[in-house]
Amino acid sequence: MVRKSSADLAAAPGVPILAGQRARGGILALMRDGEPKPEEYSRVTNPGRFAVLRDAAEHLLDELTEHYTVERREAKEPLGEELYRTVRLVPRMPAAAPLAVAFTEFPSVVLKLGRWYEESLPNCGCDACDEQPDLLAEQLRSQASALVEGGLWERVRRGVGGSWSEVCLIGRDLNVRRETLLDSAEARSARREGFAAAVQWAPWPRRSAVA
């Protein structure tokens, strides 16, 4: 891990910030006249279409395991109040951040990077949001690629109401920034582990080519 100043964390290469942006514009959007109807926010017409995200995640995990020196672990891990199958890739270089994918029943996947970064795909799944599985699969891959290339920064800072995690994920056409209020125990633990200053996780080490 490489520690950066707060100015480094705040600086942004010339790409837009995608803060929770959702992939929209599918067939439902084409059929819709104007803004979504109120009932569309509580309706999911075809949740099975998101099952392709599981296949995309499995392929991504296999690909990363093949090309990078990581330890692959699989277990039932808590997510909210439930336990879900979770595959975790832990680089053999401690300075590189781990990646995990949880497979939920919706069907959906939850991508976890480093200490705090978390992305649910789809984020909602309702007809109003009209998230598109193919675009979400691209989003899954682009965020994982940004991590692997060393594009994740994390730190804990004091702010209004307590301590906050601050996360920045930067990659090709990707610049995501998020802040989350932490409980006191997590904030203390993060500071003990060096996150009081901005930490940039290292790129993942590649496997040696076999002749």
C-alpha cells in the first residue's frame, strides 16, 4: 500500500465522476412515455435477466485467478442478515487489495474491493431503473480492472457526525468517489492499520509466463 496525501486523493484525472450512476436505457425505457410511473419503482418484470451477471462474475474470477498470483477462497459469508456464497481473491502481495464477489438470490452479484468499496449489480433491479445486464457486466469488469491496475485509494477521516470512509476508484473511463459513515470501532481499527492517511493499493502481481 502506498500512502498519499489528502490532496492526492481529491485530485481527479480528466474523466467524469460516476457516483452511483446506473446503467439505464433498455427496452422498458424505449416503451416508456416520459418519466417512470410510480408503480414501476416497486415492480420487477423479469428478474431472471440478471442471471447473466453470475456467469460474467464467474468468468471474471476464473480469468483473474489464471493471470494473477492470488489465493482463491470460497465460503458462505454474511451480507446483511443472510449468508451467501462468496468467492474472495487475495493477492499474495500484501500491498495489493483483495477482491470478493458475493452471489445473491435476486439474482445479483455484489462486488467488494479493498476495505470498503462495495457495488451491487444491479443496484436496484426495478422496472423504473431499467438497468441493463450487458452494461452491468461491463461495469463489473471495469471496476475490477481498475482495482487490479492499482486504481483504488481509501482512507478514514473525521467529519460531521463522526468518522467517514473515503474511497476513490480510478480506471479507464471510470472515476468513482464515495463516503460512508463508520462506527467508532471500525474507524479506530482503520486508523491502527494506517488508513488515517490516504492509502493507494498496489497493482496485482501477474503470474509468470510458462514457457
